[in-house]
Amino acid sequence: SIAFAFFYPALAGFAHPAEWIGYVPAWVDTIIPRGIFLPIFSTIEIIVALGVLFSKSVLPATIAGIMLVIITFSNLGEFSVVFRDLSLAGAAISLALLNKLR
């Protein structure tokens, strides 16, 4: 599910930050240290996952789709790992459109 795509990395980022910090693009360091950014981003991912699971609004699924596209394009060097995020982004946007039609 789309929510799992946000829950798992968020929880793993809290449990094993050294394994996940490498997926945070280096340019983030110019704004905020990646070690500070990771738990903030992980918290946002959990909020988005909960929104996708429990909200009838289009907003959480839309945010999820946008985040997945940004994650993919921010990590093109890791495309063999993040390519699935494009499919998930499409699913999230589809979910947002379905919620809008309700």
C-alpha cells in the first residue's frame, strides 16, 4: 500500500538512521544538516501515511504523490532503488483523484 511506502522508511530511519541518511540528497546539507533533516522528514512521512490511511481528503494522497516524485528525482543516482517510487506516485495521484470524485 502507499501508506506502507511511507511508514517503513520513516520507522527504519528512526531505528537505523545510518542506513537511511545516504538517501537524503547531499544538497539538503546546504539548508539543514541531514542528521537533523532525517527525523523531521520521517515524522512527515508518518503523518502522510496516516493521512493516506484514514483521511477522505485528496490532500494526503496528493502530498504522497508529490513527495514520491521529488524523492525519485532527488535520488536519480540511486534510480535502481527508487524507480518503484514513480509507480507509487502514480498510485497516490490516482487515489487522490478517486477521493476527489467521491
